Amino acid sequence: QVQLVESGGGLVQAGGSLRLSCAASGRSVSTYTMRWFRQAPGKEREFVARIDRSGMIYYADSVKGRFTISRDNAKNTVYLQMSSLKPEDTAVYYCNIDVVYWGQGTQVTVSS
């Protein structure tokens, strides 16, 4: 059984930082592409970042230079370090593995 559990969301002021975690079970984060997505109220879910099993990393233009995706194979966990947060980063953040598996999401709210 594949399970993803996100954590680390919260309320932060604009310009602040948060680190999201995605703990996986049933799949190894080192052998699958891991993705972060987000969904703001009234909007479609959008891609944020991904890390391939080779270590190649990609970011959405909207977060490039502010967000960093990484993984800890020993902990089977993927992280999203978010800095210089903006109100428009407010959303529920989801991690994804093997395309079809999703976590329950963690809320990030950035106040102006």
C-alpha cells in the first residue's frame, strides 16, 4: 500500500519561509519521480517542482529561485523548502509519487 503524508504547512507572513515534508511508504522516493503540486481556492492544481530518480530537478517558473526540492533517501522523505513566500503562494500543497499516488495535502497560507 502506497501512502504519502505531507506536513509542515502553516501560516506565515510574506517574505517568510516554510519547509514542507512528504513521508512516503510503499514506494521508495529514490526510485520514483517525486512531484509537488499546489491548488489555490477556485483554481486548478498546478505543478510546483519535481525531482527525478536521477536527481534532475525542475521547477515551475513561478517558484524558481525561491523554492528548493530535495529528498532524504534514508528517511524516504521529500522536502520542499519555500523561501521569500508571497501571498499568491497560498494553496494546499500536495506531493505525488508514481503519477497516481497523492498525499492528503498541507495548507500553506501567506499573509500580506
